[in-house]
Amino acid sequence: MRRRLLHVSLVLVLVAVVGSTWWVLRPDDGTSAVANGTTTRTTTAQQGTVTTTIAAQGTLSSGKVTEVSFPVAGTVKSVKVAVGDSVTKGDTLGTIATDDLDAALDAAQEAVDEAAARVSSAKLEVTAAHQSVSEAQDAYDDAVAAAKAAAKAAKASSTTTTQRADDASGQPSTTQTTTQTTTPSKASITQAKAKVVTASSSLSSAQKAYAKAVATRDDAKAALDDATLTSPVTGVVTAVGGVVGQSTGSSSGGASTTAGGGSGTSTAFVTISSVKTMVVAASFDEADAAQLDVGQAATVTFPAVDDASAAATVTAVDPVGSSSGSVVTFGATITLDEIPDGVRLGQTASVTVVTAEATDVVTLPSQAVTVSGTSGTVTVQAADGTTSTRTVEVGVQGDTATEIISGVDVGETVVISVDTSVGTTTTTNQRGQGSSSGFPGGGQMPSGGFPGGGMPGGN
């Protein structure tokens, strides 16, 4: 009796397992169609946006890298920063010894004082020369006036003598008296004016020498000021090349700014990278690069930082590609619109660039459209289940969807390629005619019953 109950229990358990398995694995009515063993899927034309993108990886770097060095020669006295330090504009980066610079400034100031004294002396000489011209002119004028007066007096005296001679003889006198006068010379005036020219020339030379001395003094003051190197920008110190005791030359001095990453072989005293502007230097294969253009929108993500992403813009594309073996790539600079929290310079960045986009258009999954150039064909399914092939005009061919310019309207049902995954597209599946229920593949309950030729017996 106990053995019979055990057999019955085993039969019931086996029936439950087989029934459950068949129920789970049976085709779901309305979600798939089996017609002659072929699965057909459909989709509905939607109104939406179609985008085409290309992707690449690169490295996050600063959009503005400034290399700073001493603009004056000297020996490094101190280095005030280290790699990783944040600096603001005007912060001290380092200093050089100023002994020689101080001496040069003192000498330059002495030269200015001496030149100023020569200018003052030359001005006095010019004044004296002009006074000599005035005196010479006055003397000449007085001499001319005296000569005219003497000539006039001599003429009057000669007329009186002749009249007396006429009275004594009773006959007109025929005697002619000639009076000679001396004209004053202008030689003294000419000589005085020549002295003015000479004095003025000396003054001009003295003034030029003074201006040169002042310029030299100002350069010496600037050199002394340059002995303290300050940051011209705000950012993060990414390299320090200065070492206390080393010589620094003015030929490599000053500050130079580059976009994105710097030269990579910098000999600057300090290199400062801006953290307000960041870029990704990415390489695209030549097929994708043909679609790149400055101004295109992009999205940047960071594999090492969860949920960190940023909108960006393509700001530069290399005009010449680089090759490695048979692979040709083109570099592009993608500038981030804003900096996400948690990212750091040098991190790996994934870039997705939108190369084409169509908004508010009729769309279909790309699997549903057979494209040839700017046209294509689709299989449209009517309400009664019948299908027909229709020619359509296509626009932007996106990564997962295709723009339909004409030929299909929103809401129409279109057949997707047989046995093709739809991805994220919502589909309406139809059950085919003549499908049979049973196990996967359309089979029935296994024939022949259970192993052993039927239900276990109850004996």
C-alpha cells in the first residue's frame, strides 16, 4: 500500500513539472508570429528625432596651458610652487638673485643724473648764445643809427660852407663836397648766430643721451622687478622645471600660452594649466573624420567617474592625418561646455559627436528600411494583415533610426526584417496562421508518454 502511494506521488510531481515547463515555454499569443516557422515583427512609424553619431576616445587636458619663465638672466634663488599647487594671477612662482641687477640699476641711475646735468649745461649755453645774438644785433643797430646821423651832419656842414663862398664872390660856387660814411658790419651777428646753432646741437645731443639713459634705467628697474616671477594666469601647476642654483636665460623668458596640453617638451620654469577650460584630444579613423566639422555638438563621458558627462563642441580638426601602419587617424579637439565634478586632467574620455540630426520628422527603425542612396523601400502592413512594398524617400540615416521624408505617415505599421532584434523600438507582434501550440519550435507533447511506455503503473 505504501509503495502504491509513493508511485502515485511521483507521477503527480512529474506531471506538474512537465505541465509547468510547457506553459512557460509555449509561444505567447500576440507577441510573436509563426508562419511556416518564420517570425515576423512590426513597428509603427513615429514622430521624433534621428541622429547620426561617431565615437572616439581621448585624453582630458587643459584648454589653456601657460608656460612661464624668467624674462631676465640670473641664478634661481627660490622656487615657490610644486606640481599640483593651485595658483592665482599674481602669485609668486620663484625668484632669482638680484646682486647684479641692483648694481646695474645703480649704474643706470648715475648715468641718468650725469645726462641730466649735461642737458642743463647745454640749455645755459643756448641761452647765452641767444643773448650774444641780441647784443650783436643791438650793437649793429646802434652803429647804423650813428652812421646815419654822422652822414646827415656832414651833409649839413657842407651846405653851409658852400653858401658862404657864394656870398663872398657874388657868383655861385661850383665846388662839390663828397661826404663818406662807414656802414656797420653784420659779422658779429653772424658769428653769434653760429654759436646758437652749435649750442642748440649740443643741447639736442644731450637730450638724446638723457632719454637713452632714462630708458636704460627703466630697463634696469624692470629687470629687477622681473627677478620675482609671478603667475600671469589662474590655474593648476602641472610642471616645475626650475631648480634653485641653476642659471636661467632671458632668451627663453616670458610667458607663452597654448591650447590643449602644451608642447610636451617644455623647458619652462613653471607650467600652469587652466581648469576653467578643458578639452579632449581625440583621434578618429579616417572614415569618421570625413564627417567631422568644427561647431558640431558632442557628448563627453568619463569611464573612471560614474555618471560624469558633459556637453561639448568640436573646436578643431587636424587638416593632416597621421598613420600607424595601415591605419590613418585624424586628431580633433573637443571643448567641454562645462566641467563635471570629479574629473581630472589626464583622464580617459569617451567622445560621441553628432554629425547629422533631423528633428520632428517621421522615423522608422533602420532595420525596417532597405536604403539605396536617398531612397529606399519598406514593407507596409495593412489593418487586415496584408503587406505591400512601398518606395520611400529617406533623409538622415541615424544610428538606430532612419528619417522618412515621404512615403510613410506617422502611425502606419511597417514590417521589420524577419528574425531581427528591434532593440529599444516598441513593436507589435502578430501570431501567424496555422501556428500550433506545444513546446518551443511548435512541437506537441512528447509522443509515447513517459519513459518506459506510459504512465508509471500503480502496482
